[in-house]
Amino acid sequence: MRSTVSVLAILLALSACGQAAHNDHNAGVTNTASATAGPIVRLHAVPGRPAAGYFDYRVTGDRGALLSVSSPQAGRIELHETMAHGNMTSMRPMERLAVRDGETLSFRPGGRHLMLFDIDRSVPAGGRIALILHFERGDPATISATLVPTGGDI
């Protein structure tokens, strides 16, 4: 029974990471493809489980690497990457992401994404939270992401 619960928890986390997203708000963030139309955080179907964040961000200047993302409305945010191995997919945390001037960082379902833990419950679906991108060099960049319920669009 315990292994069944563990497998179910992993599948639920992966489902949050792989759901498609749509949002018409863009808050100054570059949009280069239709997989995500703006910065969003897709809430998990099970309360208390991590949400998944998706956005495109155009890097300007010599920033070195993206080291982390934080938010005053989330307890913890991890950079993750989804990988395919034959018929299986898995996630792994990323410690850093090298970036170059003019490059667009893409965080999308089925690829790189954020995992947000302990989101402030006072922010409702449709509300916005700040995502603060911390680079090796330069000031942090802040973007605004809309909270989207599982299976819903805002």
C-alpha cells in the first residue's frame, strides 16, 4: 500500500508539471511560443501539493546563470527539468541554468519548469504572485504570474 501511495504522489506531481497553460497577461515577459502565453502558476489538483510555474523570459545583459527563483507568496521554489527515458518521464532539480545575453529562458510543460511549494492560500486562483529571478550577476528580475486552477484557464 505504501508503494502505491508513493507512486500516486509522484504521478500527481508529474501531472502538475505537464499540464498545458494559457494566459493573456504578459507583464513584460517575452512570449515566443503558444505553449505558455504568459507567466502562470498552475495550482495542483490536491491542496498542499506543489504547483508548477511556466513562463518565457528574455535575458538582457551578462547575467551569468539563473541561480534561483523566489516569491514572497511561496515558501520554496525549485527549478526542475522533465526528462524522457523511453516511455518513462522523470523530473530532476536543477541547481543553475546558464544564460546568455538575448537568450529567452523558456519554462514549459514537459520541459524546464518551476515547482512552487507552500503558496500563500490567501491568493485566490486568478490572483497574481511575484516570481523573483536571481542571477549570478545583476539585480534580480521580478515577473508577475497568474495562479491558474488545475484544468482551468484564466
